[in-house]
Amino acid sequence: MELMALDGRRYHCSQILVSLGLRLQARENPELVRAAGGLAFGLGHSNETCGALLGGCCLLGLYGGKGHDGEEEAEWFRLSNRRLADWFRETYGLGTEGAPSIRCTDLLDRHGLKHCGAMVRGTYLKTIELLGEFGVDPAEPRGES
């Protein structure tokens, strides 16, 4: 899968997810991919929220977020982000008391880097599933469908 090729070229989880979305649209946007790198290793290498989840939210934003003054965010955008975050917490979160942790440091301490690829892949597939549920064609850039 394209995911492994990007990982092998040293892109971070958040960058891989954004790159995959852009490739579905047959587009390139190095600035956006570069910006997504700021989310790596839990928000700027701070080991907070996992970059796979943050990248998935950015991918949803590529299709539903506000991009200019004459545009509004899609009605489904906030709900899709909430659903992705809830799914991620249920699927990959650690701990049983309160809300399971989705902190990069906790996930890495438990699984190491070997689990990151599976989380990125799962998050990508869930994001594409959510887009489909909201009637969004991932191959079509926003405003062009």
C-alpha cells in the first residue's frame, strides 16, 4: 500500500494521512503536507494526541473544512471529527478508567513504533468510510463534485 511507501520515505503519521487524501484527488500540495508535519508525535513532538488521529481529522478537513472567506465548513464536518475521535479512542485508546488515552507517548510506550502503521491504516480506512457515510467522494476535491 502507498502508506508503507510514504512511511519508508520518513513521513510522519499525520503527513501520510494528508498525502493519501491528496493522492486520491490526484493533487499535490507540499505546503499542506509540510504543515501536517507539525502534528507529528502528538502535536509538535510533545507526545500528546496521536498524530494518526490528528492526521485523520486534517484529512476530514480537506473535504469539509472552511478554506476561504466565501466558504462555510460542511454541515457534517464537526460530527465526522467527533466520530473519528470516538472510534480512535475505542479502537486504539489505552486504559480502562475514564476516557482511554490517545496520547502518542502512551501508545508508543505500550506498542512501540511497530503499531503506528496499523493505526495509520485503520484511521485512513475509517476516515474514508466516514466520508462515504456523509456522501463525499474522496476522489473529488471540495467544490468540484
